[in-house]
Amino acid sequence: MSDALEIRNLRVAVDGREILKGVNLVVPKGEVHAMMGPNGSGKSTLAQTLMGHPRYEVLEGEVLWKGQNILELSPDERAKLGLFLAFQYPVEIPGVVLGNFLHIAYQAVKGEEIPIGKFNRLLMQKLRLLDMDTSFISRNLNEGFSGGEKKRCEILQLAVLEPEFAVMDETDSGLDIDAVRIVANAVNTIYEQSGGQIGFLIITHYSRILRYIKPLHKVHVMMDGRVVLSGGPELAEELEEKGYDWLEEKLKAEGVLA
């Protein structure tokens, strides 16, 4: 059984239009990888496909995790296997208290009941870990939250559910630099608390959040629905400095892109 998330020749369509055109990627458990790329390259499509959004039609390929092709599993089955997705645009759910939501989600993912008192102690521990105010959990889920609060709510869910592999879909989108630093530090803390056992795929358009992620093992670049380049953390800074146009022109000259 491979101890990695392995994507093989993944082709995905949305509303009849092919977006992912043969994605190949391996992210070992316990490593932190980043996926960068220009808007429209397929990054968020990849994230949504990994967690089983019904709008995304898999045309070909497989995604292996713990010896299983997770594309054959429902979203809740994938979550029970230890996968987690932090959304780019978390939705508001009026009338659902965050603390209650987390309690129900925890029991659903872990497949076991936990008394509310015991769960609340766990929740308080995670709030302290992330330096979050306890009043946060008495509010309705994302209702009236700022952009930064919504993203911190996603991080709290990550901390509570303790997945083995987390996909962060442009978690830094729309955040100011202070909020980006807070989110990155929370990711670092969760990674450290796991003893380096959790895997991360951080999907982002810009390198700014990656400057605060420690460790960052590898950076991948997606263009036109495929992973076209991989490298170390320095690749993110090069893209920040030069943009994506130079790389696109280079890859076209090499015949990698049409």
C-alpha cells in the first residue's frame, strides 16, 4: 500500500468541457507540496475532483490513496479515509452553530460517538493551539464572518478532524498579508502537531503564503490542465518575480504546451 496520494493521468470535464487533460502527481504522506498556476489552469478543478464534487466528470485516470482508487468512493467515504478539503469560498450556513457542526462532523468522519463534554475539551485544546477566541464556536457557521474568519474556520475544522492528507484550495485568496500569515502559521502548527505525518497539497496563485509555510518540500506548476513543471521552493519565488507568461512561452517553444 503506497503511503502517498498518487494521481495518474487524470482527465476531468466540467459542463462538457475538458479542464484536466492528464494530470500526474505524487504527494507522499508527511510532505507539504504546493500547486501553482495561472487562473483557469485547472487547480481548483483538481481540488474539487479529489473530494468528489458531482459537477466534475472524470473522463479517465485514477487517484490512489491507501491502496484504493478514491474516485470510486463518495465524498464522505473519502473523508473517512483521512482526506480533507479547505474550500476557496466557504459557504455560510445560517442556524448551524459552528461548535455543533464540528461535533457532528467529527463523529461522522471518525465513525464513533464522542460525548459532548469530551469533544468540547478537544475543541478548546484546538482553539488554544490556533490562538483563536472561544466565542468563535458559538457563532453560526461562516455567517457574518470576514474573509479571514472563514479561512480560520476552515483551519479549525482541519485541526479538529485531524486528517492524514489535506488539500488547501486557494486558502489565501482574498486575504490581507496579516491574515495570510495567520493561516500559514496555523498550517505549520498542525503539521508540527502531527509529527510531520500529515500531507498537504496547497493550491495557490501567488507565492506569498508559501513564504511562511515551513517546511515546503516541493512546488508544482499547472498549465492548461496538466502539471508542466516541478521543483523546489525556489520555483515559487521565480514565478512571483517573473509571472507565468515567460514559462508559458518557454514550454510552447519546447513543445510541452500547444
